[in-house]
Amino acid sequence: MIDLFIIPLLKIAIVLNATLVGVTYMVLLERKVIAWAQSRLGPMRVGPHGILQPVADAVKLMIKEDITPVRVDRWVFTAAPIISMVPALIVYAVIPFGPEVTLFGREVTLYIADINVGLLYVVSVASVGVYGIILAGYASNSKYPLLASLRASAQLISYEVAVTLTLVSVILVAGTLSMVGIVRAQEEAGVWFAFIQPLAFGIFFIGGLAETNRSPFDLPEAEQELTGGFHTEYSGMRFALFFLAEYANVIVVSSVATTLFLGGWLRPFPSVDALAFLDIVPSWIWFLLKSFVFLYVFVWVRATLPRYRYDQLMRLGWKVLIPLAIVNLVVTGFIRLMVL
Amino acid sequence: MGEAIAFYTIAAFVLGFAVLVVSTKDTVHSVLFLVLDFLFVAALYVLLGAEFLAAIQVLVYAGGIVVLYLFVVMLVNLKGLPEEHRDPHRRTKLGLGLAAAVLVELGAIFASGYARPVPQVAEAAIPVVGNTEEVGWLLYTNYLIPFEIVSMLLLVAMIGAIVLAKREL
Amino acid sequence: MFDTNELVLNMGPQHPSTHGVLRVVLRLDGEKVVDADVVIGYLHRGIEKLSENRNWTQIILLTDRMDYVAAATNNVGYCETVEKLLSVEVPRRARYVRTILCELQRIASHCLWLGTHAMDIGAMTVFLYAFRERELILDLFEEFCGARLTYNSMRIGGLPLDIPSGWDKKVLEFCRIMDTKILEYEELLTHNRIWLERTKGIGVIDGPEAVAIGLSGPALRGSGVPRDVRKDEPYAAYDELDFDVPIGSVGDTYDRYLVRIEEFRQSLRLIRQATEGLPEGPIVGKVPRLIKPPAGETYHAIESPKGELGYFIVADGKSTNPYRFRVRPPSFCNLQGLPRLVRGHLVADVVALIGSLDIVLGEVDR
Amino acid sequence: MADGPVKDPGPDGPAGPGRTPASDQDAASGTPASPSGAAPVVTPASRPAPKPAAAQPPKAAAPTGPPDPPPPEGQSPPAFVVALASALPDSVTQLSYYVGDWTVIIPVAKILEVARYLRDAPDAAFDQCSDVTVTDWPARPQRFDLIYALYSIRHRHRVRLKTMVAVDQPVPSVTSIWPAANWLEREIFDMFGVIFAGHPDLRRILMPEDWQGHPQRKDYPLEGPGELLMENPIDWLKLRQSRDEADIE
């Protein structure tokens, strides 16, 4: 009974809460890091060094008036933020934060589920997230959100092709679809897949930026002629859901990248015995640290780069990334065939 | 027992959403019900132990194809009145005809299914756990020709779509 | 709205990237701009008419309100025109200080341009960097004349006050800081691939055509025309100082960017020379207490950060206000080239091109 | 300026005869101006005249134009002016030099010819039309001074063309020669009501499309339609109504 219900439920509760808190602090991290990059201070007023700013933001967004414009499609308008939030959260079911640990004399795995098509699950759930964006644009019954949502979803779908192709080459190397299995494969290989598949890693990172609509691919949201993007008509908590979903997706991409390319919960250089003292640090801390590096890079990129134009973005996706990903896949397959 | 409950619940949802797909007036809502329908079909696959198929169902149908449907439905203005036709009951007749055909087909399947027992070989071919490798083997051995034909067909369709969409090449 | 018919898109007057109250009506074929109609006048305050009803000294503060990000330059242009009408000799020290102020103002204006232009293209950090340095200049101006935006910092015949003690050291210190900051901007943009893709080949215009449609200033020099009023018709102390006029080669947005970046350096060079060689002496020439130039008219141009800023002033010799006060606003004349530049580009480029022309609506509309 | 001193008899050619008609005109327009004031030259159609003439009388005599002094002795005009006078006879009615600026005064009919000549002649090469503007002298029958400020990038010299225009007298547009004049001429049309024949797009530019009157004319009240409200409320109401209707459309 305990193994079947209580522990999974506890794990779900912990992961869900950690995610939501993480998302809100991701916002603070972004504001702070960008502020430092721009020689500013960022939020400083709420708590020491603005540490409670996310709480204030959350309270503000919750007590703001939640406006439903008159001529919108009510059901879809309400459902859209939820549809975009839910996939971003349920992805965490398969993300391994660490291997088994012993807690209170009981073997506990530091992941909610290890399903044998874990990676495929991540991809398919992420592909459902696009509905939130499309429906928000459609339901708003307004020109700019519609255009922005079409752009956003076209961008998302295009880059998903490249990203999925890179994932296939990772699968080829690892020989499994299970997220835990992929980490274990890296443990056996003694090297992170980022070093075996550097091209795939690069494409995944760029594609991840584009899929989460982050700078320099953030034009569906910030393009000057499209005003606010697909969530222009949203306010209050519904807007907050879109906001949270975006950052949750950023964290998902970082976690997945960590798992696939940076050895998940493994310490750096898992094959070098001289570094064995690093094992003192719990595995999940390693995982969080690596994800944090990713998050930082996401913010860093935003502070540094200008924005692509829409046609340049599509050209980059279809004419550069996808061909590169295919070449990478073919070469990986070929080498794999030779080696085995 | 639990499996049966799960199956019937999911099946009820599948059927219910299917009915909603055809009965809803708003086309966008109808497409959305289609997505929900696909998600529950994926749940059925999970119940059958075919997780790979379930994931692919969500990825390809819910995440890919229906998005394109949604694009088309959103961009083509369907709010206008349908054009006049000489026979106003044309659609009803067509629908009845199709329904009859489906009924006959179902009857035939039932009849043949009850007529001879399910072969044991098929039982073994269905992987006990959702086995991605198994699916891959089958696709590239037993079903290689159909698989390749389907991929050619898709390629042709893609080229056709490009030719149609791009006026000047 | 997705058929191939032309679509009319209205940008502005309330729009984040039109730099004020500019309205551009775009005729689009898909995403491509077929034609653009620029609608201006939302900030028209009738400064020309107003000036014809103020006395000669009061007008100085009206000129502040035209190109409000380069107020000192406007002051200089106006005062020099009146001095020309009065045939007053401006003391050398005043001319040097004017040059320093003009060049500081050019850097401030270019900082603002760089920040907003980069922001339009999505590089938000450059925006804050550029404004950070602009603050330093505003501090210098505050110390000089007490104001941070609209300075009213000139008098006909010279300056209202001498520079505060130690001010020149601060100016040199600023030059030293600015030298390193320009490298920072360049590091973020000049070789950035996305920046190159967004600016190279956008809004290409060759030299003769740029002259014909009336571009001036950096927008003209970006097309390779070495036209700079400071060099061609020297005013203030420019004939005594050494500087180069950077020009572009292709005439696209990137060239205009490079020209302005190089102008940062040339301005610093000018400021250094003028500050180090600042002559002693009076700061105001022999100007009558009641300014009343003899009847006559003249046109005088200076190089504002935006281009050729000309004043055409008619004095009737009887009243204490100009009979006709006309400004040739560089932003107005440059903005005229916008429809030509945007034709054939995408909507997102319109934003980049408005930024690349560097307009200030206060000056366009007056 | 550098290529000027070759021809000495030249300056007297255009300047000599040019000086007399101008001074004649000054004298001629000076006398009738004082009794009638600005009243006869107010455009009849464009505006419900808000009795601007009332503002004028306090000044004894409205000025009738700048002095346009001739070049002083020994100051020879630039070569291109001499060449212009000989290439296009009757094109230069007067030549003026003041605080270092050369102004060539030409008749309205010759604007296009002169402009084209000044742009194309190799020793003139005025490729940049810096500014086009107008000075309003309401006391004069040809009330507007239309001024073109030209600059040559090749030779680095400047000249101003000036011509006198009456109200409702169409002026040939120079947009075909200098496209830069487009908006400048529109602004003049907007502010002074000078009509440019052959302008591709003669609309108001700074004022709203439905604005009545031309604000920078000397007889235009300083405070706009508000003044109209004080003096003639009925007209003001009509104006507002027509504007509202335009908005609705």
C-alpha cells in the first residue's frame, strides 16, 4: 500500500511544489541575472535582495482582476492557459533527479516513474503544449494574438522536428528510451553524451531556446509589431499560468538536457576515480546544479543577443538545424552499425 | 477487474468525445474534442501495454496532425452559410448510406471473428510489455514493404502539397 | 487577411518602436512592405510660429524643445545664426566650449539612438549600457548649466556662464570611460551574427539617391557621401580641431550603425582636443543689450547628431523678434526617406529602419 | 567662390538691371500697403477669416520684404551665377549678398529651368536641396517669398534661390529635380497655402487633414480655433461639426 500509493503521491507532491517554487524563483533569477548583466540591481525591495519578490508577484497576479473580454470563445479562452500549463508539469513524471536512495530504511527512487518510453513521453507531452498557444490566439478573437499564436506554434512545430531528430541520435547511442536508462548508459560509457554527441547537444540547446520561445527566438511574444503576443488579451491568474508555463518549459528543457547530455545525476567525469570524493555530494544536487547552469545560460543568452527576424528564424530551423540533425543521425547510426 | 473498469471508463470517454466531435456546431470545438478523443485512445493503448504506440499516438496525431487541422479550421472562415444545393437532404442521405456501410462492415467483422477462433500466433506477436524494439523489428521485417509504401505515399503527398501551395517555383 | 491581396497595417502613433508619436501606414503584400505612408504632426507645437512672436533671447529655450535629446546643438545652431545676422564675433573660448558641448551632445544623442535601435532589434542590454553612459553626459551638463535635458545653455554672442572649475577634468575623465564603453557596445553588436543578419542589406540606398531624397548626417554618410557640415562649412571651433568624417560603403542599416559608432570615437577625439586646448578669455562677445539685428535674412546650417540642422531667419530690423523663423529639421528630411527605404522589406525591418534613421519626433513635428 | 574672379563685367550684367525693378517694387508696394493693410490678400475660400486684420494695425507699416542688399563693390558673384545669367536670359532678376550668403532672385516662371540648370551644370552641381521655405509679407501683392536653400556637395558651396509668389498662384514643384523637396513643399502648402503644380502628393503634413487655414501666415491668429470661438461661435460650431463628421467617416 505504502509503495503503491503513499510514496508516489508524496513524490508527486514534492516534485510539483518544487517545480512551482522553482518556476517562480526562475523568474527572480532571470530578473537578477539580467540586471547584473546590465549593471543594475534588479528587484531589491521585497525581502533582502528581493528574495521574496516571487511571493509578491504571485500575490499581485492572483488578486488582479481576471478579465474575460466580451467576444471571446469563453470555454477555449479559459482552457488555453491550463492546456499550456499541464503538459509543462506532467513532464516531470519521468525526469530522474537521482538513483535509488535509502530513506528511513526504505528504498526510494528519486523519480516518479521510469517508463520504458520515457523520452518519447517527454516529446509527445511537449507536443501537446502547443495547443495552449494556438487556442489562446484563437479564443482571444483579436488579430495580433492570432497572428502571434500562429507564428509561435509554427515555430514550435518546426523546431520540434530538429530537436526530436537529435533525441533519436541520443537514443541510438544509449540504446534505450528510458530516461533512467539513458543516465545509466552514460555511467557505463563513462562519459557524458554531450561529448559523444556535441552536434546533437548544440542543436538541442538552440532548439530548446526556440521551443520555449526564448530570446533570440522570442519574437512571437516580443516582436515589436505583434505587441504582447498570444497572451495579449489575458490578465490576472490566467496570464500568470502562461507565464509560469513558459518558465516551467524552460526548466523542463534544462532538466531534459541535463539528463540526456550532461549525465543527469552523475558527478562530473564519472569514469575518473580520482574524483570519487565528489560523490559526497548527493546525486540530486548534481542534477540541480547542472540544470541551474542551463537556466543561467538561457538567461545569459537573453541578456546578450538581439532577436531574429521571423523568416530568418524559420530559415535557421529548416535549412540549418534540421539538415544538420539528419546528418548527425545518419552518421551516428553508421558508426553504431560499425561498432556493433 | 480494475482493468475492466478502466477499459470501460476510457471506452465510454472515447465514444462520448467521438459523438461530440460530430455533433458540436463550432468547428474549433469539434477539433478539440478530436484531440481529447485521441488522448483517450492513447490511454487505451497504455492499458493494452503498448506504451510506444500510445506515445506515438499522442505525438503524431494529437501533437502533429490535429494541429494542422486546427490551423486550417481557424484560417478558413467556416462561419459563412453553406452554399445552396438542389437537394437539401443530400447530406442526410449520404450520411445514412455511409452509416449503413459501416454497419455492414462491423457485422462482417463480428461474423468472421466469431466464425473462427483467434489464432494463437497473433497472441504471441503482440508484445506483452510495450516493446519498442519489437515494433521496430516487425516494421523492418514482416511489414517492410507496406512501411516503405506508406513512406513513399507520404513523400508524394508532401511534394504534391508543396506544388499546390507554391504557385511559382 | 491571409489572401494575397494587399493588407494595410497601421503602426503607431501609439507603438513601442516608432520612437514617439510617429504613425506609419504600411501597405503589405503578405509580410512584404509594398509602400509606406508616413503620417506626422502629432507633436506639432508650432515652434516656428511661436518663435516669430518671442524676442530673440526667448527663442533659445524654444529650440531646446525641438530635438530634445540634443538641445545644446539646437541652441548653438540658433545662436550662431543670430550672431551671423548681427555680425558678432564670438570669443574663442566660447567657441571651444560650444564645440565641447556639441560633441558631448552628439555622444548623448548617439547613445540614445544606439540604445533604442538595439532595443528595437531585441538587444536589450545595449539599451541599458548606452543609457548608463548617457547619464554621465547628463551629469556633466547638469554641472555646467543646471539642467539635464533642455539646457538653454547658450546665449547670443557666447555662453551664459563659464565652465565650473574642474569641469574640464571631469570631461576628460568621461572620455576615458567612454573609450572603453564603446568597445563594450561593439563587442555586443558589431560582429554579432544575428545583428549582422538583421542589419546587413536592409534599407540599402546609394550615395546619389540618398542625396536626392534629402538624407543628411550619419544616414547620408552611411551611403558613402563624405558630407559633414563640421568639415565643409566649419562653425564653432571645428576648423581648428582635427577629426575624420567616417563614411560607409554599402548604405545599409549596418553601415549607418558603423558610421555612428565611429562618430563616437571622433567626437571623443574632438572633445579631448578642445578640452585640452581650451583657450582663456571672455565667454561673451560684444552683443548689444537689446538684440535687434538689422533687416536681412540668412540661412545657417550646423551638423546636429541627426544631420544638417539649418536655421533660416529673417529679421525686419524694427521689432525685437524675428520676422520669420524657419528650421530645417534633419529628422524631418531624413524621415522623408523612410518609404523609399522600407519598400520591399519585411514588417520587422521597418522597425529597424526607423531606428536606423534616428529621428526625434519633437524635431520632425516642431 | 574660388573660381569667381575671372569675369569682372559679369556682375554688373545681372545685378545692374535687377536692382532697379526691385527697388521700384519696394516703393510701389510700400505706398498702397499702408491704407489697405492685409485685408485684400486673405484667401477667400480657405477659411472663415477670423478678422486677423485687427491685429495688424498697431504696427505703423507692415514690412514688405527684406532689403536684399546687392553685393558690395569688389565682391564678385560666384561663376555659376554668371553662367546661369548668360545661359538662361531673363532668369536672374536680382542678385543679393548678405552676411556671406548669395541669393539669386528669379521669376516664378523660370523656377524649373533655373533649378534644372543649377543641378546639372558642372560648375554649379547643386545636388542637395537643403531647405525650401516661405516668408510671408502680407502687405505685398506678391505676398510670399519662396526660398530654396541649395547646397553642392561636390563644390561645397551654397546659394539661395528666391522668387515672389502671389496667393493662389501655382508654383511649379521642384520635386522632379530634387525629390527631397517633397515634404518641404508639402509643409509650405500646409503652413502657407502655396500651391505647387505637379507635386505628386500635395496634402497637409503637420496639421490635421481637415484643418482650416494656413497657420504660419502672418494674418493667422496666434491662438488657433479658440480665437474663432471667441469671435464667431457659430462658425466655430460649424467647424467642429464638420470635423466630427469627418471623424465618423
